[in-house]
Amino acid sequence: FEVAYDRLLKESKVDLSFSGSTVIGCYFNNNRLVCANVGDSRAILGRCKSGGSWETVALSDDHKPSIPKEAERIKRMRGRVEAFKD
């Protein structure tokens, strides 16, 4: 991800000033599913229940400043939350 960011800065004309990030990464490790996310991506697992019906299991939470908990986390980390003014 750092390489992609560095290349965008150096090799493109994309203005990254107001750009965001979003990514989901999931992998199995010793029969354990590990999931990490950035931004407003969401990972959901489909699981077959007994009887043949399906249920969904959320594996991640969105990182959006419109969610109060996330806005507070951003502010605690010395970030800011404000509307984009064009």
C-alpha cells in the first residue's frame, strides 16, 4: 500500500489532498480467519446454518466520519472531521 501511495505521489497527476483510502484484507491462519480494513469497505462472511439457510456475519466495521465512534477516534488521533468545501 505504501508503494502504491508513493507511486501515485511521484508518477501521477492525481491530487491526493482530499483523496481517501479503502481496502479489505482477509486471510486464514491456523484455522483462524483474520480480517483488517481501512475506509468504508466492509467484509461479510456467508455462513450456512443447519437446515440449509444462510446467515451473514459482519467481519469489519466501516471507518467513516459520519459514524460518531469513528469521528471521535479521528479527533483523538489529532485528526479533523469537516465537510469538504468546493
